Amino acid sequence: MVKKERYNVAVVGATGAVGQKMIETLEKRDFPVGELRLLASPRSVGQQVTFKGQTYTVEEARPEAFEGIDFALFSAGGSISEKLAPEAVERGAVVIDNTSAFRMVPEVPLVVPEVNPHAISQHQGIIANPNCSTIQMVVALKPLYDAYGIERIIVSTYQAVSGAGQKGVDDLLDQTRAVLNGEEVVGTHLPVGSQPKKHQMAFNAIPQIDVFEENGFSKEEMKMVNETRKIFGDQEIQVTPTAVRIPVMYGHAEAVYIETEKSFDLEEVRQLLEQAPGVTVIDNLKEQEYPMPAMAEGTHDVYVGRIRRDLFHPRGLNLWVVSDNVLKGAAWNAVQIAEYMVKSK
């Protein structure tokens, strides 16, 4: 890509939860946007969106819409990305895709800028955003991986309903009102499968995100296994995840346990995390200060607390990791990649 003063940007899925955050992030970061094209499915065509005081009309996402585009940010579902991302690349755009469509394609870099920015230069037109739960975990673990190596990760995620899109947020609001009013609760769509059950989400926790695979792990959990290995370039890391949906609007939380290859000093661990890009340490137990989803909402960082050595394994370490899943877990990570490409030219 030739260095320019301004870049033409397309946002695919512009009316969705992540697409809207992408637009907001481009504006807040003052990304050097020349022309902005907001694209979506036919049912969203004609909607109005404001960007830097100017009103834009949402257009249909078609191959011709990518003519003259430099960056195409996709967040409209994997099937849309599979269909239209190659069309955008053919017309000269760099695609930054937020879906799972290309994450495990060998020639497509899977990028978290704080962790593996070098992979950006290896792209052949498409760059993949990892899964939201993977992103925040690897940002927190990167300095520890570099210093000590990591043999094993056991992670339990507590994921906000916004991870399922605006429908997840709407379901939780409707169900909460119903419970408080003593009304019948209409189940949520969140656990999906060939015959999805509609479980209650309000005041509940659902230990299923996406469909289950034959090994008993959900597709969401296997994303964390495979994506972590690809991002670190290390197929030997053992990752055991459990993904749970909880009744929180925004912000994923994770209890992360790791076993390092080398011995570590706990104070050095704290220092490494405090110095790591994109990480904020909040770990003052005397004052009951630790990361929580409510404090992460609307922010870009990954928050780490409850830093403690395991009671039994000499190289075991426990962390509590929280981040805004729609921002760092999606929109902000995508814009970060574009920023990195612009600045490196």
C-alpha cells in the first residue's frame, strides 16, 4: 500500500454493534479517513450514520462498493466475509476481518498489535482479528511468554452478552425486566446449535458459547486453543478453556492460570505487566481494587489483577483479566492494525 495523507475506508456491517464501534473508533482516533463507505445487508440500506459531523447513508455491501477502497473493515458475519473479502482484495483493498472466516487459514496473519505486529507485513490482502476472548488473554500473557515461556494455560471465561451482538444485549434487557416484573421469561438465542435451546440469560450463567464439538469443547473454546497457538507461533502450548456466558452487557472477564517454563519472581511479573503495552494493572487487595467489566467498558486496555502464585505448582501463576470485548476484542484491535500499517509506511 502506497503511503497517503488520507485513506479510503469501508466498514462492512456498519449498522451492527461492532461496526458502529469501528466507526466511533475511527473518529475518536482521528484516523486519516478520506472517503468513508458504510456497507451492510440490504435490510440496513438507507440508514443514516454520523461521522465527524457528516451524515452518511448506508449502502449495500456489493463487490463494486470496494472500488478505490484502501482499508475494508469487516464485521458482518463469516459468510459475508468469505464472499466479499476476496472481492475487496481484488479491487486493491486491505481487508481487516473481525469474523472467524480466515483466522486459521495459514497464509492469513492473525494479529494482535501488542503481541505479533510483525505478522502484519506477511499479509496477502487479508488480516484476521482473533476472537475477543483470545485477544485479551494473549495481550496479558505476551510479556510473561517472552520472559519465562508458557507450557500450559487453563482459562475460564465469563463473557458478556454483547459477544453475541445487539440481539444478546436486547435479550438480556428484556429478560431482566421480565424477571423483576414477575413475568414469564422468553429464553435467549445465545446457545446455538442444530436445535438450539432457549435458556434464560438474566440472573443465570450458561456454560456454552457456540456449538459443541466431538471432543466436548465448544467452538468458542477451541478458538482460544488454536488462535493462541497461531498468534504465539507455538504449537506446543497446552490450552484448556471453559467459556461461559454471563448476564453482563459489555466486558469479558477471564480467570487465567499458567504454568511457565522457567521460574519467575512475582514482583518481576507485576513489573512486566505494568510495562506491557495495552495492559493496565489493578491489583490492590487491601483496598479491594481489581479489574471488573464495568470499569473496562468503553476503554481500550486489557486490565490485569489478582496476580498470585499458585499454592502447589512452583511455576504456576494465576491472573484475572478483563477487557471491553467490543472494543479491544473487536473494533479497536481492527483499527489498531490499520493504524500500524499507516504509521509503518
